Amino acid sequence: PHVYNMPLLLITGIPCSGKTTRANDLLEYFSKKCSKSVHIINEESLHIIKSQGYKDSASEKMTRGAIKAAVERYLTADNLVICDSLNYIKGFRYELYCLARAMGTPLSCVWCNTGQEIAHEANEARPEEQGFPAKLSEELTFRYEPPNPRNRWDSPLFTVTHPEQPLPYEEIYASLFEKAGPRPNMATEPQRVSDTNFVFELEQ
């Protein structure tokens, strides 16, 4: 049996790109596939209203802090954690990568690369308390920093480009459960990255 902690699956994408639908599909799949507990961490699970949690820089920092703290709390040998949020800042994805690596835990990334028009239509169709104000949705979409598979913190990367596109479940499973977790080192001890343009000099 594996001795490292259970994996972290990171889901990223612009607002209303289908992330939570994918997270729930993965929850169902992994609940049948493995015997461990599967937890989804997102704004809903933390009772954060998205229109408030992302309304300004200070609110965003609090939201990201709450998500990271919940991920860290649930990332144990008994749990698989699915982090279902915008995760749109590369610096925050790097923080989560550092957290996973410090714990010797495998991490994979699913990118819901849905077209902006489809995502915006989905946002408009949602109840007000579940979606984003149109202007905020556009701003977050504009600021979105796409994952890059050449970056360690975005890899392995699985990309879906349409809400109806099937997820590569078996490949995702293999990336999380059929490889050893990365070995922790001083450069990847949990840390806070405050600058979205941070140059990751510690990543050797």
C-alpha cells in the first residue's frame, strides 16, 4: 500500500466554466473507485457567497486563505481532496503545489477551458446568489492566468474544452494513485505567495 498522504486534485477555470459539475462527477467516480473519503473544497462548502468573496482584492485574499486552510485541514492519509474554485492566479496554484509537495502528496490539475461566451451565458442563467455580477465575471475572466503544463504546479494537466466533453477519469486516477508523491524540500514548505507576478525562484 502507498504510504504518502492522499492526493489533491485542483480544478481551475474562468467563472461558470463547469468546474463544480466536474468536481461532482469526480466525487462520484472516486467514491466508487477508492475506499477513502472524498471531499470537495469550494466557496459553497465554506459558505462564501461568490459575489462577495471576490468583490475586491481584500475579499479575494480572505477567500483564497479560507480555501487553502480547508485544503490543508482535509489533506490527510484518509482523504482525497478536490479543490473546486477559480484557482485563477498562478501564484495561488503554486501555493497549493507547495502545500501538497511539503506533505508528499500527489497533485493533478483539471482545467475547464470552456469558451468565454458559453461561460458567460451559464453565469447569466444562474440565480443571483450562485453566480457573479456580470462586470465581476468579466474582470475575473480577463485576469485569469491559464495553467501551463510546463510548470510543475500545473502538471499533470488535464484539459476539457466543452461542458459535454468526457473527463479522462482513468488517466486522472492514474496520475493521483499510481505514482508516489513528490519529495518535500525546503523550497516547497507551505508558504504564502502574495504577489500574482511572483517569480518562483525557489522552483529549481
